[in-house]
Amino acid sequence: MNVMTDIQPTRLLIAAMGGEGGGVLAGWLTEAALDAGLWVQRTSVPGVAQRTGATTYYLEFMPKTGAVKPVMALHPAPGRVDVMVATELLEAMRMVNAGFVTPDRTQLFASRHRTFTVDEKSAMEDGRLDVEPMVATCCAFAAKALIRDFSEIAQRETAHLNSVVMGLLAGSGALPIPEESCRAAIKAGKRASDANLRGFEAGLALVKEAETVPDLRGATKAAPAPSAASDPQPVLHATPETEFLPPEVAGLAAEGVRRLTDFQDRAYAEQYLAHLRRIAAHTAATPEMLAALARHMAVRMSYEDTHRVAELKLRQARLSRVQAEAKARPGDIVDVMEYMKPGPEEVFGMLPRKLGTRLVAMSQRRGWGKLSFPMKVRTTRFSGFIRLRFLAAAKRWRPRSLRHAEEMEWLDGWLGHVERALELAPDAAIEIVETARLVRGYGSTFKRGLRNWRLIEAEMIAPCLNGSLPANMLAEGVLQARLAAVKDPESAALDTVVASFRDVALAKAS
């Protein structure tokens, strides 16, 4: 006779993105549980894509108390997950939001590294989600939480992320599986390797080193280690040439000089300093406004053209990052294929202004705006490397190009508005400076941002500064317009804000 017991399974839910070895991890855990004499059941639900839904793996473990295998659940239930593993921070937040992480029972192991979503990468401004509130939320909803950058640990050990997580689970005691059974499962796996064992040992070490702090509910949490987002920002030191600026601005300006010297040359960086000196001479210029100006002007003056893209793709730092992402071991050959698709504006923008202007006008008349020139360039082969090297070296002719002339024309107009605002509406100066956030990138992103900026300039900035509309409405109006442009890339929200601003401003002016 089968005797029913009150023994409940230990429930584990894993949320992993594609390429992280979540299936292999679930397989290791299954084999380790069997080796330990446990009943185990495993199911998985594939995600739609790497950034629209992780693949989840659900496992239940029970001790063998009889010959009859117990009936276990096929899917996790909110509020009934004992151990939650998320291999990326936003995936952890999704699991919290779905109710799978609860403060009365769930131990959470989450990697705080980020793989950005499409919405984050396509935002008109910096669309990245703030890491710290996500970490705080995860800790608040878990009985215990260990949040570290598992990906960084795996890269440091030249191991796989799933093996690090296996070590974390084995060392934490969160599952009823002995450490030796976990190690044996890795050794017996089809993909057994020294790298997997290194990752496993690194995970074990991380659990042992994690410091715990008391929780308000009396539980304990592994204190989350600071990430790049929460670390103190690197100190930017002033140089003699930037000492004319307030101390909190001089370091930013020095970094701007370094960036623009790298982008073009020293003479170009001197133009940047000349613009800063002119604006800083205004008595109404505040340190906050000057800091924003120094940052945004450096970014705008180092615009992304074909020369810059080619130059950055050849940087050793980028190649090292590609090798790390490919998990290449020392001695491995990594072949890099670059896919580029410049349009008429990017190609003709490299030409001298007069010639480039004529060709752009011709392409517009003939409807070539949506045409592109697809290129596949293997930068790790000599033929591909030399092509990009030539494009990068050709930046010496950049100051005579059409794109450069257009960028400098925009810069002069932007700075002119800032100077005029310092005289008529000082509180609006910083808001005008911040509109530079809208103009970034290249291709369609650049054109969309430039269109939005020009609309704000034509309907708000210029009329308020020339007296057609009340100048005291400018600061709030530009702020709301910028926020609307960031929120809605298709510009519908911005059009609505601009139209409302015009109606109210005209009513006050009459």
C-alpha cells in the first residue's frame, strides 16, 4: 500500500537566455539529483527570443520514500518556487513581477549583468534601465538573495556561465543535492571540460565569500556587490587648459579634449575649448549648465560618420570584447564578419561639400533615400582589414566633407541659442543644452532625432528667443518637448506637445 506523506518537493525555476547553457545546467542538475537518490522531474518552456522572453526550466526534487514515483508539477506556480535562478538582471525582475519570487520562501540567485532590450537600445536618449532599483526590488521580494555579475566571473575564469551557476547552487545548500553529486554530473556530462570545472569551483568560492547582512524580516541576504552602474564614477582630472572652468566642469572638459583629439586632431579639440570659453564668459552660465554643455558638445562633435565607425571597429578593445563574448580560449581563431549598410547620405556625406550636396539632392529627386549599400567585411582578414583601415585613415579629409559642414552648422545654431537664452531666459539655457541628446547615431536614428530637434527649435526655441512668444515659457516647454520626443520615437507625442505649447504661448502673447 502506498503511504502518502506530507513531504513537499524542492522547486527550482531557472530563467536563462539563449546561448547561456540553461538546458545543459538543467541536465546537470537532473543527473546530480539521480546520483543523490532523489526523485526529479524537469520541464522547459522555450522563449520567443533572447530579449522578449527567456527559456525557463522548472525542476522539482523529492527524496525517495517509497517505490512509487510521486506526481509532480509540470509548471511553476506563483508563490510556490523555493529557488529562483536568473542569468540576467531584467529576467530576474520579470520573474519577480510574475510572482515567482516571494519573501516567505524563495532564495534568489541572479546575475546583475545586463543584455539590453531592443527598446533600451533604440531609445532616443540613454534608454538603459537603472540597475540599482532592480537590485533593490529583487532583494526586497526574496527571502534570500545573492546578486553578483555571474557573467564577469565566468569570463574571468574563461568558463561558462552555467557552470558558475551550478557551483552557486551546489555551495549554497539551497537544493537537496550534495556538492559531490553536482561535481560528478559535470565530469560525466557530454560537454565535460576543465572550463566547466573551473566555473563550478568559482561558483562554490563565491558562495563561501559572500557576506550576509540582516534583513528586516529576520532572514539573511547576500549583500549585492556593486556593479559598474553603482561604482563610483572614475575621477576626471582637470588639465591646465581647462582650469578656466569651475572645478566640477574642468574634468569633463579635459575628457572632451581627449575624445575629440582622438576623433580628429588637436586643432579640432581647440575649437571645442574655444566654444566653452565663449559660453563660460557669460555671467549667467552656471556650473550645472556648463557641465551639461561640456559633455553634450563633446559627444556631438564626435559624431558617428563612416570614418568613425570604421575606426571603432578596428580598435583592439572591441576585438577583445568580441573574443570574450565568443568565449574564445587563448589560441582560438576568431573570425569577425562586419555587416554594414550605409545609405546615400552616409556615402555622399564623405565627399566635399559642393559635390556631396549635388549628389544628395539628385538622390532625393530620384527617390534613392531608402537605398543602401550592403557590405560584408571580414576585419580579421587582410582584405577586410585594409578596407576599414583606409576608411579610418581617410578621416584627415573629414573637415572638408559635407557631413562635417552640416554638423558644424548645427553646432553653431545650437550654441547660438544657448548664448541667447543666457541673456533672455537663463533658466532655459540648460534645457536647450539638453536637447542635444535628441541628435545622435546615424542613419534613420540620426534623421529622426534631427527632425525632432528642428521642430523644437522652429516652434519653441527660436520664437521665444526672438520675442514672438513669451520667453518665460521656454524652459518648461523645451523640457516637456524633449521628454515627449524621447518617449515616442515616432514623434506623435512631440507633435502634440508642440501644438499645445504654441496654443498656450500665443494666447498669452495676445
